[in-house]
Amino acid sequence: MERKYIRDVKSGENVLLKGWVYELRDLAKLKFFLLRDSSGIIQCVVKDKQLMEHFSELTLESVIEVKGKVKSADIKADFARKDAEVEVSEFEIISVAEKLPIHVNEKTTTTEFSNRLDYRFLDIRKPKVHAIFKIESTIMKAYREFMTKEGAMETVFPSIIGASSEGGTELFRLKYFEHNAYLSQSCQLYKQMLACAIEKVFTVFTVWRAEKHNTLRHLNESRQLDFEMAFADEFIAMDVLTRCVQHIIKKVLEDNKEELKILNVELKVPKSKSMTFKEVSELMKKHKIGIGKDDLTPESEKKLGELYPDTIVYVHDWPISGKPFYIMPKGEGLSHGFDAIYKGMEIVSGGQRVHIPEILEKQLKEKKLDVKDFKNYIDSFRFGAPPHAGWGMGLERITMLILGIENIREVVLFPRDRTRLTP
Ligand code: AMO
């Protein structure tokens, strides 16, 4: 008999199911268990006397095969199929689970987060946790889909770099034979060089930042959805970003109805709004909220989220002093850089880049970086370099904000923060 997935079984069928024991209920005359596979959970009823004798051999999370007949039912159990159950005719234990160190079926207790992370391979079996990662997977899939339709080429970049790409601080150093090297802070310089050669590029890229602060919105290892295009300024890049985020959210709404229900999330396709940094400063003054001279504060980002719900707020004409060396200056202390705020947090930084070597050299010196370290990068703009622009979106940020999750670590399977290197 061919194996069926729980999602696909229909009343009246004889089926073979494979999965994990999610819950056991041992009543005097009747025994039940809930079986879970990657597609769902179904109640299984054991009525047969001989089978009942073996019921006690089942342990939570053991892997079993079940044969039985599917019947219509009215099931109340959380996350389980409401319309059907299986009357078990045979079951076989394939792999016995030992006593669990954390609860997978958290009915009455909730496990502390750090304990959950220690046993993430069990934690991911929970329907709510599984739902988060299914949605994150849709986000990545939708991003690739959008960019491919947009005519961008997916590419990969090195993760070991010889010099900083975002500024001198926050680098993880490593020994690379007889050289000093670093873990990549971003693929910024590479995506620019490529866009100047082949126009539109994108990637899903892991970045490392040696930031010492422990916050709910920062990781030391995170993923960025990066995009770069030639013949563009920051406004063209923002337009691509709006359509990209809208596509991602439409896809989640279409493909993850069940997961959004499990997580109790209501989601809308966002609009967009643009403001200058100065306008945001004045707005925040009115609301008596502090804002830096060249950066937004978490409080001001939060306020923007409150004032403009379900909106991607672009803050442009950003002071050049608050942007990295590769952002094109605009004069009067301003730049072609922008940030995008969504649901009260920065999801994206981007802008038009410098494609003129002399300006780059000047800005590198102003940021106290060594021009020699950037020779190949600067030289790449000497042989026909178009104006270009792009952005980088934090994968974990967009996921946590879409799902209304407070701690960014919840949306990373194996997070790396200041204290955690395992599992
Ligand atoms: P930036 O450093 O602003 O820009 O990063 C881009 C986006 O990545 C996310 N992000 C992070 N997420 C979690 N933990 C962190 N420590 C962290 N740091 C950043 C945020 C942020 O908006 N090269 C530029 C992008 C560009 O201009 O194309 C860059 O890296 O969502």
C-alpha cells in the first residue's frame, strides 16, 4: 500500500500513514493517539483488543506506521483535522522516542525559550513553530519568484572578505592562512560590481555582524535579501521594493492560510509612503519623540509604524553622515540613501550608490577607511560604470514583522547571538 499524507486522506479510504505520535490518550475502553506528519495531524482510534495491549508501547514522538480506515468525525483537538479520524487496524513502531527533554505538545506547560532552542530539533515539530518556518520559506520562494520575473539574475558571493563592506566596526576577524580576513558583513561591494556589468542581480546572503548588544531585533548571523540594478536611482529601487514586498505578502496570504490561522495573524498587502528625513524629524518633534541627527531611533520607527499601519514608509534624503561610504551624496549634507520602515521597524536600507571613483575615495577617507583595501572595488568603476541603486532586506526582520513576533530569534532555526553557538 502506498503511503498517504494526512492532509490528503478522505473518509471511506483504507490508508497507510507514517509519522510521529503527537499525543496519547489512554481511556478505559478506548485508546486514541494523534499522529503528525509534515502535512498535518489526525486522530487515530484504537478499538481492537489485541492492538490495545500494545498501546502502552507507544511513546510521545515515536515514529510509527499506521494502517486503518478513515471515517468522518467531528474532532476538537487543536491543530488536528476536524473532519476525519482513522480507525486503526495495525500499527508498527519504526523508531522509539526516549523520554522527551521538552514538551512538543505544549498543552499545559510552556517551555522556556532558551531550553526550546537547546532542543530546536524537537521544537520545530510543534505546529506553531513549524508554521513560522513554512511562512519564512514562502517569503524566500516569493522573493526569488519576484526577482526572476523582474529580470534579475540570482547569484552567490563570497562569505570571507579581505576588508569591511559596511564600515570599520562590527567585523568578525579570522585567520586566513597568512592573511587577516573577515566574515562578510554584506555582499554590498560584490553586488554593485555585478550590477555595473550585467544590470540586475539578487541573492539571499548570510551576513555576520559582531555587534555586542543583545536586543530582540539583532542577530550576529542573519540573512539578507539583496538586490542591485544598473541605470537606477533610489526612487526606482524603492518602487521595486514596494512591488517585491507586496508580492511576498500576497504569496503568504495565498499559500499559508493554514499557518496564518495557526499563528493567529491577520495580514494586509501594504501600501507605500515616502517622507524625507527632515519631514520625519519634524513629525517626531510634534510627537515629542527623540530622533538622532543622522539616524532614526527605535522609538521613532515604532511611531512611524503606529501612524502608518500596513504601510512601507520610505525615509529618503537621508543625512550623508548617517550612511555608509558607498551611498551617493546629494549635496547640502544629504544623500541618495533611504531606509524602509514597516510595522514599526527598519526592514531595509538602500539607495543610489557612488559609481565615480573620486567620490568613493573621498568618502572612504572621510569614514577613516583605507582606500588601498578597496582598490579592486574602486577600479571596477573605471571601465564603464552606470549609475546604480539597490537595497538589502533583513529576512528575519520581514518574517518577524509579518508575523507580529517580538523576538527575532523565534524566526531563526538555529540563531547565533552573543551567547549562543549551539546547536
Ligand atoms: P544594513 O546594514 O542596514 O544595510 O542591513 C540591511 C537590513 O538587514 C537587516 N539587518 C539585520 N537583521 C538582524 N540582525 C542584524 N544584526 C541586522 N543588521 C541588518 C535589517 C536591515 O535593514 N548593504 C546594505 C544594504 C544595501 O544598501 O543594499 C546593508 O547591509 O533589516
